[in-house]
Amino acid sequence: MSLTHVQINRPEDVQLFQQLLADWCQAWCTLPGQDQPNWEAIRSLYANTEGLTFYDAVTPHSFSNVDEMQAAFPPVAQLKLIPQNDLRVYRTGDSVWTTITQDIEAIGKDGYPFHMTQRQTAIWQFQNDLWVVVHEHLSSKSSLV
């Protein structure tokens, strides 16, 4: 991947990845009466390749695949992810990285509400006629002060 030919925020890329990230957020949301996100939809958005790493803002913080994510995911009463309007898309060939901020609104099984803003950086590759996440880094906003 050559960084000398990076195209930033091409309108067609922004439109495509706005939709992909909306799909990503929707897949992670719970439906009424369900305590887990849509794992089938989530699997369709991630590469299933040995040796990948996906970092999360919550424990255990690092996963190699969607099966590990699912095994660690706690049951929730409700989960909603809302993308903010700050998407950036960087493209070089069949590789793209995106950055975006998302709001997370959740209600735990104990009824306790939870809100967090997270940042997502994702690296996408075009594989088998689909864009899939091959690396992801989620982090929460925090302050040392």
C-alpha cells in the first residue's frame, strides 16, 4: 500500500462508506426483545482471515475474529449505536481506512443506562466483491484531568 496516492473523502467513497458504517452500526444494535446484536450481519462485515486483530474500547479489548467478539459480548436489555457526522475516508487501491465517532446508548440487563462516545478507525479491503473490515480500533474518549 502506497500512502503517496491516498485519495481523501472522494464523494463516491464517502457515500459508500456512510452506508457501510450505517450497516455496521445497525448490525451491532439489538432488536426489541433480544439481548444480543445481529451476529450474522456482523460476520458479513468482517474478514474471516487468520491473524487479524480487532481492538475494542471494552474488555477484553482485543479479538482475532467475530466468534471471539460474540463469546465476550454480555447480554444487554438494549444497545444502540449512532454514527456522528464526522466520517473521513482514505483510499488507496482496494484498501480504505475510515475514521468516525459513534454514540453508544445501552441499557444493561440490570436496567442501568449507559452512554459512551467511541472513536472507530477501521481498515477495509475489497475481498470477493465486498468491502470487509480487516482491522479495527475502537477507543473511548477520556481525559487524564
